[in-house]
Amino acid sequence: MKNRVRELRTERGWSQTELGERLGVSRQTVNAIENERYDPSLPLAFVIARAFARPIEQIFIEDN
């Protein structure tokens, strides 16, 4: 699954550590999500969407 987490994070000037703190996860988890090595759980995807004030569909894009 592709995502725009890195793009949205950098637009806000947040480090991976800052985003991790906002999400309640480690910097390593943020890095894995950004590099598409880890797909977040649905509850975490909702937390990410809230952090960026966007619908999930604008952050996560299904690979076809």
C-alpha cells in the first residue's frame, strides 16, 4: 500500500520523532510506514488521518 505520510509530515515541518510522539509510536515505526515496509493497523491509520486532518483515502492509496 502506498502512502503520503512522508510528504504530509515534511509539509508540516515535523521530524519522524515528532510524528511518532503524536501517533504514540516509535520513530522506527514512522520510518517503516513512510518506506512502505509496514502497513499500519486500521486503528493506527485513523490516528494518522486525524494527525494530518485528512480522510484516510487521501493518505493511503491501494496498490492495484
